Amino acid sequence: LQIHTTDDKVHKSYPVVIRGDVNGDGKVNSQDLRRTQRHILASAALEGYFLSAADTNGDGKVNSQDLRRAQRYILGTLDSLL
């Protein structure tokens, strides 16, 4: 999120984390599931805000529970991610 001045200069910037959106494209989809799986299997580590987005249940860890919640959200059997 960026707040601009009247002359369109960036005044302030704030990060926005969308739970489940691990690649930062604004959507929760199979690409996010793949990135979360790779993190869990230790083949590609997530860091910073991407790691926070992968923690869909907010317990401070990224594991199979988070992956399952994201899957359920994509399938429409879970109304929201946190």
C-alpha cells in the first residue's frame, strides 16, 4: 500500500500480506500451493512477507496444516484464511 502526496510522490509505503498469497500476485491459487509445498519440503525457502503469507493459520509455523487450509480455500470449502 502506498500513500502519495498531491504531486504523486510516494509519501509512505506499508506492506500488505494476503494470507495464502505466497507469490504476491494478489490471488490464492495453485502457484501459491506449489511454493508452500516447496518450502515445507525444504527445496525453496520462503522469507519475509512471503513466509508470513504462507502461515495461513497464524501459528508462526508453515506446515501441512497451512497447505491444507489454502487448498480448502481454493476449493471453496473454507470461507477465509485467518
